[in-house]
Amino acid sequence: MGRILAQARTIIKNKPYLAWDTKADSLSETAVLEHILNYGDWDDFMQYLKIVPVDQAARLFSKTVNRKRSNYYPQIEHYFTLFFKQYASQSFK
């Protein structure tokens, strides 16, 4: 996961407005996805999916959404729950 995480962090490094509150190098894999979904656009997400397989992204998303407190905006959480149910493997459904 180290190489994949480093590549995913480059999206944040290239677009600092995605994570203005922290340094990209300190973000976890779930935090990178969270910042891209909350503050990025569709192209940022597609770039992320070129690095991280959709099933892995769905697992990371599911892990954070199922917590007591989620940092996703409600519209983002709803949309990507539907997206991952449609495009991820049966494990997300």
C-alpha cells in the first residue's frame, strides 16, 4: 500500500486546495480519499481511481462512513454510497 498511498498523495500535493488544513505527506489512505471526495471534482476522483482500484476505494469509504462520526458532507456520502454499490464488487453491497 505504500507506493499506492504515495501516488494518491500526489493528487493532494498537486492540488493543495484539497487539503489546506494539513500536509499531504501526513494524510492516511482514508484521509486522502475523504479530501478528494469532499473537496475535489470528478476528474480528481477519476485520477484517484487510476491509482487505487474501485474495490479498495469502496472498502476505505465504507470504513469511514460506518464510523460513529463521518467527515463526509451528506450529499457526498449519499452519492458515493450509491456509486460504490453500483461499481464496486459484491463485498460493498
